[in-house]
Amino acid sequence: MSYLVLARKYRPTTFSEVVGQDHVTRTLANAFVSGRVHHAFLFCGPRGCGKTSVARIVGKALNCLVSTDGAPCGTCEACVSIQNGSAPDYQEMDGASNRGIDAIRELTEAVRYQPAMLKKKVYVIDEVHMLTTEAFNALLKTLEEPPPHVTFVLATTEPHKLPNTILSRCQRYDFKLVPTSRLAQHLTSIFKKEELGIDAGAIGLLVRESGGSVRARCPIRSSRTSVTPRSPSNTSRKSSASRIAR
């Protein structure tokens, strides 16, 4: 079995698994329960705080074949296909590499067609602030009045660079850096799942190095746990932990 980096292995798959963004996930979950889900979302905040992960959860919640309470089941065909990237109707695009008007014209043309497999088409545009002025203008009308089978999720680290015309047409959610105590708690639980011993000082060091980013602490942790090969013996685990602390 191939190795899966920890950032992907422990990526949240439901609203309840998202770390440190309760103000966002609670509001979104309530919207799904009440059936008042907006057609365009704007997720703003620092890198590595869960914007695209939550966008994927929104895509699953919109298309889940089982859920009745707004929480995606994670096991139906729709949820699985979105999670593994095989769903043709769920698309994530990078605004930095698809920033021109031609890419947005292709997108606005594609939204007119009905979904091929899912109930709704979901388009996630990451780093949307990188789009050109012409691309924003091409997106504007579709974003304002998309077909009923389409939902947009825009994600950015620099919302101040977005035109007011785009901001006014989206439901905005501001993500924040995860508090130290919450990140330490999450980190401790993952070390436990990985069957690695670690002391509180080492966890504090990893949390400080991450700068409040959940994703940033995963490469840090991966590099630390690779220092000493994992052994089933407690001695080896303690040795690994002491190396992490140093």
C-alpha cells in the first residue's frame, strides 16, 4: 500500500471534523438543515486553514444521496466520487493558472449543461483573486444568476483584491488561524492514532512552527516522524519522540 502524506490522510471529510473553524461549519451545517443554501460562497482566510477542504465538504453535502441533516454520509456513490476526485460534476480549478478570460468562458459555457452524474454541479475556484479583470467580468453574470443546478465556491487568501461586484454576489465566510490549544489537541490525537509517543514540549514546538495552520503542521509532523523508523516496541517510539522534541 502506497504511503499517504498526513495532510491528506487526516483531511476532514465532514463539517464536524474541521479543526478550529466552528463559526463557519456551524453556519453552513444550519443552512443545509434549513434548506437555505446560497448559490455562491466566498471562503477567505490564511493558507492551510481548511478553505478547500470545506469546499469539498459543501460539494458532498449538496450531492449526498443519503444525508437528511446536511452532513454528508461519506459512503454513498456521490460522496466517494467527490472525495477521490472522479466526479465529473465537481471541479476544483486553480485561479493562478487559469486566470484568463478563455478559461472562465469555458467554465461559463459548461455550467449551462445539466450534471452528468451528481445532483448539482459544483465549481471551486481557488486563489480566485488571481483572475484578470476581464475574467472577473466574464464570470460576473453567471455568478449572479447561475442555473439552479450549479453552485460556486470561491476561495482566496486576499479578498481585498476581489472586485466589489464579485464580493456582493457571494456569501462570505472568514476562516481564521487555529488557536494554539485547539491545534495542540488535534495534533496530540493524531500522534495517538499513529501510535507515536510525544511529550507536551514537542507538541508545543510543532504548534509554534505551524503558525496556526492545520495543513502546515502536517509536513512538519511528517518530517519529524520520519527521523526514526516506527517500531512496534515502546523503546523505539520513545526514542522517536525524544528526537522530535530536540
